[in-house]
Amino acid sequence: MTTFEGNHDTVHGACGKTWKQRGNRTGHCAKCHETFEGASLFDWHQTLAPDGSVLCRDSSDAKWIERDLTLVNGSWRGPGMPEGVVFGS
């Protein structure tokens, strides 16, 4: 199980990862088991293969959006998103 300090809200039973759920703005991918802050970032991490199946891009290599992502307490965040940001629920 991968747990991150300060995460008390969500544990995904299939992978055991934890993250701080921030309303509907945090998304955990059931395929690659990575968590993203923001719907756009979640959508960007997936692409379609030539056969129409969904592929997940490697979150640790964010060249696909030409931006650096930061892993904060189990969630990938884009630039300019400070660690202490709190979204409405």
C-alpha cells in the first residue's frame, strides 16, 4: 500500500494508494492508479490508441503537456498549483 502523510480522505481498495480528495476536482484513474488535481489534467493523462482503447500517459514524464507536474501527497498537480491549495467541495 502506498500512503502519503496527511491523507485521510480516500483509499482506493484495488491499489491501496491514498490521496486527499478535493471535491470533484480530484480524479483517481482506475486503469493506471494515478491521482490528478483538476479535470483537465486527468483528461490530458489519457489518450486513445489506434484501436480505440484508452492509454494512460506516464505522469512522471509530463512532456505530453509541456509542463512539469509535481506529486503532492499522492496527487499529480500542474504548475502554479501550490501544495496548500484547497478547492471547494
